[in-house]
Amino acid sequence: MLLAISAFAQESDSVLLRKMSNQIMLEGKCYEDLRVLTKTIGHRLSGSAQADKAVTWGEQALKEAGADRVWLQPVDVPLWVRGKENLKVQLKGKQFVDIPMLSLGNTQGTDNKVLERQILCVRSLEEFEQLTTEEVRDKIVFFNYALRQDFISTFQGYGDAVKYRWVAVNKASEKQAAAVIIRSVSTGADDAPHTGASRYNDGVKPIPALAIGNISAEKLYAACQGGAVKAQLQSNCKMMGTKRSYNVIGELTGSTKPNEIIIAGGHLDSWDVGEGAHDDGAGCVQAIEVLRTFKALGIRPNRTVRVVLFMNEENGVKGGNAYADSALKHREQHIFAMESDAGGFVPRGVGLEMPATLKDKVKSWAPLFSPYGVYDFEQEEGGVDIGPLKKQGVPLAGLLPDPQRYFDLHHSSNDVFETVSHRELKIGAWTMAAMVYMVDKHF
């Protein structure tokens, strides 16, 4: 009898999920929303004028999607500016040639002065640890560590290599290096440099830190094997205090349990290169599409469905922490939070950070998702911005798009609207909407 009831319930859910799919694939607005965000505003580093415009855009987009209520949640964010920057390298004793580069976020530049030093090349942190302070002092250390292509999961490769953004600059500074160059944390077979956040440890002297693309990294490494190589670095990047910004929040009020909250979210800020299309304009417009779809189909959720466009994921997570602090202060009851922050590519699954009993419940829904190509519910994954809610016992989930191309684009000038497929983006939006619907009905 219980099996019969369960089968009937899944058949009923299947019909509704198909309606949601048709609505999104045929009438969805997320692709057009992304076009407007990327092409009329562009990149949106938190604290920038573009980020301010994105807040206004997000507020209006949520109102147009049909939210019952929209508001701005204050967030004080770090203000880091890049300014002009330039790297020249002297290869094989010839004249200095320009190398494409990007300073790492939150780092300090050369105050517009030309820093000319010899390059010291190492392949890994382990190799660097073998060097003495005397060998490192006053040199520009180049860490030529490549994101490993043998990992089929590119996020595994990213996790292995990203420490060079965080650790290398501090290790080099401790040994009195003048500056640091890292090989970009990138899977791309191109020469686009990729930026990303870094951070100076307490008590460590801030030194310039930058990334170069994969092709330039290979050329520079080869040159270093042939003899002494010099570099000239000139950059203006610096921290300029903090600035008031906002998380943008819209919701549909629950019909029977309005005090229980379900979140769908993405982060509104991006790095200051490219257009932030995959990281994370895609997640923002997918979350907005969840709300719009419920409204368009007349679905009245039992719980309150809340869309949160977080500010400052990239270089501080101030928005995610501010939201969690507010939830705790106001004793809000969140029963589920889902984030999309892995690109607008076709979804393969949903990562789950929640107790085993809830994981088993979600996995029992797999037959409803498999016709849409969504099959992987085995990953332990939530999201950076919803992560602070985990301390409050909130079950978390993260959209898992196909990862193979993401780190070709991530944090680089390649992350533009034209790299997003409207179908893949919409299927990701459907996956979020379907998860929100199933959680609202069955949790």
C-alpha cells in the first residue's frame, strides 16, 4: 500500500515537473536576464560602480519575476581596485616583451613603480621549501604549478592547485621575495590569465602577486632553464577600505508554513575581467527563474521560497556571512538552501550536505530527475555563500553542472555571455526549481 502511494505521488510530481520544464524551456526569461546583466552592466567586482548597478538590476528583476516582497540587506564589503598593470619579461637575453597578466585579488601592487628583479622558477611549493631565504631574497618567485589534467573532475584539480593563490605569496614573503608569479589555476589551452582572491597572513609583508596564462607559463619556465631571466612589474592594485553594498532578496510567501524558508541563490558579484556570465551571473538568473516559474504556473509553495543574490562571494564572503548572521539574529527557520555557483553548463546532478536521512529522501527522487539528464546525487556539495548556514543546521545543496569547461573560463576575460548555452542554462534553472518544489512538498 505504501509503495502504491509513493508511486502515485511520484507520478503526480512528474506531471508538475514537466509543466515546470515546459514553462522554463519555452517561456523562460533567465537567458535574457543574463544577457542584460552581462551586456549592460558587465563585470561586477564588489564595491565597484558596476556592482552598485547590479544591485539595482537584481532588485528590479525580482520584482518583475513576481516576488511578493523584495528588499536589500546591507553588507559592508572590501574595496579592492586593480588599476593599470603590466608585466614584461626578458627572454633569452633579448629585449623585454609584454606578458599577459592579472594581479591576484586583494593583493598590493608596486605603487605604480617599476619593479625589476631576477625570476626564480620552481615547479611546486615542495621544491620552494628546499630553498634558503638567501636564495629567495629580493627575487620574483615564479610557481609553475599546472592544474592537473589527469583529474577527470576539474574541481578536484582546482582544489589541488588553488592553494598557490593563497599559500605561495605568504611562503615567498616569509623568505623575503620581492614578488610572486603563479601559473593560472586554469584548464584552458590558451594564454588567458586567471585572477582570484589571495590573502596575506597576519605579520607577513604584503608583496605583489599575479597570475599568467598557461602558454606564457610554459615559455617562461623554458626560458628559466636556459639561464637568468629578468622581469619588470608595474601595478597599481590596492585595498581601499570598505564600502556599503547589499544582498538582494526576494520571496514568495508560504501559504501554510510561511515561517519555514527555502533558499535558492547565486552571487551577484564577479571578478573585474570578463562579464561574470558563468561565475556567477548564471546562478543569479537561475535562482530568479525559480521564483518566476512558481509565479507563472500559479504554484503556491507551502513554505516561503526566498531568492538571495549574494554580494562579495569572490573576495570576502561578506554577503553569505551577513545573511547567516541576520537569520540567526531574527531566529529565522531555514529548512533548505540551494546554490548555483559552478557555471551555466548542463547540470549533471545536485550535491548534498545534509543528514543521511534527508540525503536518502532526495536520492529517492532520482527517477524524476533522470529524464532531464540529472543523475548524480552522490557528491558532498553545498556552496560558499550558503555555507555559513550549515553552522545553524540548515540542509544544503549545490547545483552540479558539467565541469569540463568551467575552469577554461573561470576568473578570466573568457567568462562572457557568448559562452553560455540558453538550453543548458534553462535546464539548470529547472533543476533548481524542481528541487525547491520537491523539498517544499516532501521535506
